[in-house]
Amino acid sequence: MMNTISTARCGQGVWPVLKIDGLIWGKTLKRELPRIPFPLDFHAFATSGKRLMELHIDYEKQPEYKLEQLEDPKAEVTFRVERMKLSKDKTELTYNDFLKLRGIPAAALDYRLGNRFALEWVIDQYRVSTDARSGIVNDPNRLEGENADPRYILKLIGQVITVSLETQKTIGALPSLNLGVQMLSSPPACAKPSNTALTQAKVILKTVHVISLNSIQLNQHSKLTTQD
């Protein structure tokens, strides 16, 4: 009798496979859906996938990677961001006129979201900008209101570095897919998803990387919401 894998476990097993560099090519995705290989050591992949989902969904709950903070005594003390900038060697980040962050590990630049590494995505998305057509100002700073947190972006930088490092560590520890050997003739089937599982899948798709034809992007301002 064929073994059955729960829907949640199936998703956890697939997630790390999608993270393996070079396995799925953009040109292929333009023609057809990805053909995901079934790992021979499926449960090892599923265990790693559970860890990756925790990192990617709850990225705001991860501990901050500690960077050296260099403060300019002549500048106004503020944690407001206008536009951050990386140094040429990508080891230092100019947060604003008051603060610079030093000691960005090179390994943090190995984890990419589409064609950009995760920290670069934060730098690009978390900046003050004005829409040319409407004149609406997009300000990611959380200085006022119910969810006010002046240090939110500063903390997020450390958290994203942690996510990047832990993601690479988890992927690096994966066993081989053994693509050179014969695939299982009858791999275990994934159970038919329940309504609860479908709701969880919607949350995951709204919160983590969206696999598209051209890139994988995160939605900066998205919140976990469930829509029937």
C-alpha cells in the first residue's frame, strides 16, 4: 500500500528543493510548470523545509545579527531612513547621516531573492519615495501610530542577515538529491489538502516568496490575511 504524506509535510519537503540554485531555470518556467524531483531522503528535506518556512514566514521574529554601529556625533540622533546605501565592498551600510553599520558578513550576500540578495531587497524597498503620477509619498519608517517602532528598519536589517545566513546554512546541510540515480517508481502521495491546509497554503503564498515567470519577490507591506 502506498504511503501518504500529509499536505503540510509535502509542502515542507518541496520548499528546500525550490531553493537549490540552478535546479529550476527561468526559461523552463516560461514554457511549463516546474518539475520537482522527489528526494530519496524526503523526510530530511521536509525537516529542513520546516526550518526554512519558519525563517521565511517569521523573518521579523528572528534574532538580529549584531553589526558594529558607527554614530556621527555631529549629526542629529535619528533612526529615520531616507535611502540606505551599501559600500563598494558591501561590508558597510550607510543607514542615514547619523548611523553607519559595519561588519556585514560576505555569506549574507549568497542568499538571493530573484536577481538580488535579500539585504539588497531591503535597501531598495525600505526607502522614502514619491509616486510620479499621484504624488503619494511612500514612507516605510514607523515613527508614529499604533505600530510605531523607530528602530524597526534597523532591527529588520539584522534579522534579514540572520535569515540569509541560516537559510544558506540549512540548504548547505541538505543531503544530495541523487538526481543521477533512478527516480522512485511510486513515490509516496501527498494527501488531499483539507480546507485548513488550503488556508495555510494561501497564507504561505501571501507571506513568502512568490514564484513567478521572471523573479521571486517579497511584498514589503503584506500582512498575514486569510481570504475565503
